[in-house]
Amino acid sequence: MKSAAPLAPRRKPRQSRAQATCDVIVTATAQVLVKDGYDAVSTNHVARVAGVSVGSVYQYFSSKEALVMAVMERYRAAGLAELEEGISKMSGATLREALRLLIRQVLASKAANPRLHQVLVEQLPRMRQFQQVDPYAVRILRVVRSFLEPHARELRPRDLDMATFIIVSTVESLTHVALTDRPEYLTREAFVDELCALVLGYLQPEQEAARRGGRTRADGLPPARRPRADAPVARKARSSGKR
């Protein structure tokens, strides 16, 4: 059974001064991660960067893993709060309009601190070894599903849980790859357009195809290419002319 013990805070700050110290330690950990990477993180190193004693670090964090998890929780909680706030402002928007806004918001949040995002994504599997459930992943799936529910009758997928998982995983994966290999894409409106088309093509294939001037079958797949009606006649005429 996985254990969360190595990541559990030793002591939760209760007073504003203690909270300020804890915040300084977490910020220092993020700075070390961005500048030197995960291997450079240690309680001693973080204490020096934060300007506190190593004893102060150990008051709140039991290990380097606990420090990194604290950074991860802060970063991901901020991203989730922005997502929830964005969704709350989309009352009355069409699915297309809402998706564009959300995707643009996700890209902007990743582009704001790309190096920290890369490091945390790389360390996510390591951090998950200490937890049975990733609370952020659970929450973001819940938020996106609640966003899709009012549009359920417009969507091709009937299983909203599965559709939510596919959408979140796809956008997160493509965003991370773009951040690593094509960082300029994160600020390009064309990338927003393509991600939006990808998601809508999955959710509403017939409507998306119609918008782009194509047709779809009842199952959402494009129609098979058919030969022109005059094709056999043309071929016979050409073969007759060669004789």
C-alpha cells in the first residue's frame, strides 16, 4: 500500500508569521527546482535560499519530497482556481466559445512559468508514489465534467466521465509537449484554434464537420470516398481510343 507519510506536513502554520515562514520556504523550493532541478533540492539548500534555519524547514516539512509536493500543490491549486473562476464567468456562452476561453487560459497559465511547469510534470510520477489518489487530478476532472454536463445532449460521447478523461489528458499532454518542443505555440492563437477544433471534433463531430464544410456519417466518421459516377465510362473511352 502506498503511504503519504513522507509528504505529510509535520506542523501546519497557525499564525500569520508562521504562514509567512512556510510560504518563504515553499517559494525557495520552487526557485531551486527552476534553477537547479529536482536533484539539487535538499532541506539544507532550501533553508539557505529561504534565509531560514534548517530547523525551521523541518518544523513544517519532513523531507525534500514534502517540499516538492508543497510546491506542486501550490502551483496546481492556483491553476485549478483560475480554471474554476474562468468557468464561472461563462454563463450563456456556447460550447465553442467556452472551450476557446478555457484552452487559452490553460496555455497562458503554463506559459507564465514554463520551467517550473516542466519540472513539476517530470516529478509527478515520483510524487504519486507517495499517494494513493492525486487530489488535483480528481478535482480537475470533476470541474471539467461539470462544465460539460449542461451540454450533454449536444455531445456525441454518452459517457461523460470517459469523455472528460480523454479531453483533459489530451490537452494536458499536447500542452506539455508544446512547452518542451514548441514553446512559441503557447502564445499563438492558431494553436488555440487547433486544440479547440480537436476537442470539438471529438465532442461534436457532425457539427464541426459541417462548420468546416464537410459531411459526416451518423456515427460521426467522415463518409468513405466514392468514385465519380462517370469514372468507369471515362476509363472505357480511354481504353477504346488506344486500340
